[in-house]
Amino acid sequence: MTVTIVGAQLGDEGKGGIVDLFGEPADVVARYQGGDNAGHTVVHEGVEYKLSLVPSGAVRGKIGVLGNGCVVNPRTLFDELDTLADRDLDPDVRVARRAHVIFPYHRVLDGIEEDVKSETDDEVGTTGRGIGPTYEDKAGRRGLRIGDLTDEDVLRRKLEYVVPQKRALAEDVYGVDVGEKFDIDALFEEYREYGTRLADEDMLVNAGDFLADRLDAGDNIIFEGAQGTLIDIDHGNYPYVTSSNPTAGGAATGTGLGPDVIGGGEIIGIVKAYLSRVGSGPMPTELAGVEGDTPGYEGNAGEREETLATEIREAGGEYGTVTGRPRRVGWLDMPILRHATRASGFSGLAVNHIDTLAGFDELKIGHSYTLDGEEVLTVPATTGEWARCEPNLRTFEGWDDADWEAVAADGYDALPENAQTYLDYISDELDTPIYAVGVGPGREQSVVRERPFE
Ligand code: IMP
């Protein structure tokens, strides 16, 4: 069977922990979109690993697959694999031949575009990993796929077509001098080596066939979404989005399996009990705190809010895994969750960070928005409208800190009563059951009500 893990908000909901929690019976963990913009921390036998490309489950002996919907920077991939090898770990990672390759020029162009946009405060706040420019080339039919790295003639021919275009763009349009990152011979030599290594180490797969064979053989597969629903290129707040589909539909197109396979399994929406965001864009329930990130939106400035935001940020460790940037923080936003539940068809939810919210007298949840005098229950289609939304906040009584491991051991009824009220409201509003509640960073610090593979 399959379980698909999808971020219900703006990324950083704690998807890796849930993959870990539910993933024990899984044989394969497959990513279906994104690239090395997705940071995750894995603790294995007491050692912490910071990974951005290798699927977290691969460190725990599962087969990791980077599906065709991913964009792969081979430098990052081999750096991560070599670092793991230094610690005597030899994860089995397969890469789709149809996945697209991130080249150094993509990163340069990502940076240039952000710089130019920042002159008018329009930057997206990307991770700078070249993700957008690589997906642009994919859609523009000038990208290189992983499979192209193993054919020298194709590799050279395609580089000879595309690199001069990129050089002209950087130099003639943006007036930026570029060096080796745009040198065809240097790129050819480096990337040919990657192709050889991928082939020699038997890492190349036709993802759809590979995964279908594993399913036929009775394997369990987890599809691990990166980022989150509101930064989905289609369903997110364009243009403050990543360039792929983290929503559940992406698990079909990004692996080569049919939507019936994805929908026939469980689709779990991962929710953080509050909201955080890196990068720009509206955030109607935002608490004041990190300045200047929200073009077109004034925020709810105020000293009390700033203190609250700082407390939640510190308690929740809300700093970007890839970039180290402090994350913006806000109250839980139900319109976001209704939108996410519809777009991905969640069969269950996991709500993380209930422990982070302990100790506050009261908490708020954005139940709906007021947009131009009307109440709306879900996220408007345009980012301009979303930026005009005022949240209608509901107040919930807070809960005290607790011995969370004991709570996890005793189950849902052992959660503080007010936390249960908060969680039951979320589940009722979304008409979706809660399978797990995160009450701490470790696997043991989770209240489990339902294990999707069982
Ligand atoms: P990109 O994916 O680097 O192109 O960045 C596009 C937008 O997605 C920016 O707002 C990033 O901050 C955001 N983003 C990308 N990856 C993540 C992630 O793993 N967590 C949260 N936000 C992300």
C-alpha cells in the first residue's frame, strides 16, 4: 500500500518526523517534487544528519527514490551520500532518469532574479538553490534530464544549446559577469562524471516502472512531499511559491504512478499547530516579529504580538533548515487548512508542535477571513485578495507544559483537555480524523491514534 505525506501549510510542518513515525513498515520512501530546497534533520542512532535531497528514510535502511518530478543537483546528492558514507552509512538511493538536473548556472540565475526583484521589494525569498530556473528549463523544453548525463553526445549537444543562452541572459540582460559556472567544457566534464557514477552505482531508475514493480512485489511505499500546499505552484500564493506541486496530485505526476494508486492509499496532511513561513507573501494570521517580508501586507504590529512571536519562534526552533533564516510566525489559519484538505484529499491529519504552544494563557485560531466585507472560509485565488484578508480569530484556552513522553505513552485522552478542544476543532472543521499529534521532536513524543500502514 501507499501513504502520501503532504505539507498542509507553508512548508516546515514536520513532515520528516511523521515519515519517520509512520514509516517503519515502509520499504521505499519516494520524493515526487522539489530538490535541495527541502531541508530535513534526521537523527539516527544518536547522530544528527542534515539532509536536503536524500530522502530521510534512506538513512534508516529503506530504498530512497527521487522521482521524475524532482530536480536534482548531483553535487548536493553526492556530497550528502559521501558525508553519510564517512559515517559508515550506505543508503540505497535511486534517481529517476526523467528527473531534471540543476546546473550551477541555475543557482546563479536564481540569485540574479531575486536581486533584481528585490529592487522593488518583489523578491520571492527563494532558497537560492536554482529550483525555479531548473523547472523553467523543464517547461521550456531546454532542460537536461538525469538520463542525459549518461550519454556524452546528448550531454554535450544540449549544453551547447542551452549554456550560451544562459550566458547571454546573465551578461547581456542582467549585466553580470559569469565564469566557470557557464563554461560548457567544465560543465561537460563534471556532469559526465556524475552520470558515470550514477550508472556505476546502479542508481538510475525509470521511477514509475520501478515503483510499480515494488508495489506488485507487495512493498509499502511512502511518498514524501516537500514544502507545502500554500507554496504549490498551482494551489499556492503565486508568485510566492516554489516551482513544483507539493499537493497530492504531484505524487502521481512526479513518480509515474496513476492517481488511483495515490488516492487508493492514505494521504496524510501534516499540520503545524500554528503557522510559520520563510520567504515573502501574505500571512493573514501573522504575529509581528520579522520585519519587511510581506509586500502589500502591513501585519499586526504590536509589542505583545512581537513577544508572542519570539516565544513561539524560540520554543519551536523556527529557523530555516536550509537557510537559517528566522521564520515568520502566526496563528493557525483554518482557511489554509480547508484549501489544503480539498486540494489533496486528506484521509488523515498529523498535528505537530502541540508542546510548543504550551504555557500560553490563551491561543487564537484564524477561523475565517473578512475580504472586502464578506466572510470567506478558504484561500482566495489571487495573492492580492489574500493580502487584503483580515483574519476572524477565535480564542482558545491555553494548556500547561506536561510530561509529554508520558502523554505520548498514554494516548490522546492524556493530552491536556484544552489541547484536545483545540485539536477536535481542527478535525471537525476539516471533517478529517487526526492520526497523530506531535508533542516533541522525537519519534517517541507522538500520540498515535491510527497507523496508516496497519
Ligand atoms: P524555492 O523553492 O527555493 O524556489 O523558493 C520558493 C519559495 O518556497 C520561497 O518562499 C522559499 O522560502 C519557499 N521554500 C522552499 N523550500 C521550502 C521548505 O522546505 N520549507 C519552507 N519554505 C520553502
